[in-house]
Amino acid sequence: MVSKRKQGSTSLPGLGVKFGATVRKRYGKVYQTLKRKRRCPSCGSQRFGRVASGIWHCGKCSYKVAAGAYDIDLEKLQG
């Protein structure tokens, strides 16, 4: 039997049919924003990621900053 891979918002972890389309779409946007690759504001490295909710850390230069829970808003940090 050939296994088929799900695509779209239903392939995201933790959501099935019972939650409804609107909730799955919202969760899909947040999940894609959270897992996106980011550059470190300090050194420009691609090793910048979320450690915990609202805490972002660069593995290369050890730059740590508190920002948004799902995305880091660089305009607010620099301005």
C-alpha cells in the first residue's frame, strides 16, 4: 500500500478534521511564521531561532533578545 503525504494546512502537526477550516488556516499561518528561517540582528547568521515563548537566541554569537512569541519584529528592536 502506498502512503500518501498530506499537503496544506491539514499536514500540520496537532490539527485534524474536528477543529474546522478557519482554525486550521490560522494555525497554519502562525506555524509557518514560527518555523521560518531568520537572520540574527547582531551578526547576520542564519542560526537565529526561538528558545522559548518570546525568547530568541543566536547559536553563533550568543545574542539573546526578548521579542514576540511567534515572530521577532526587528523594527521595534532597532527603533
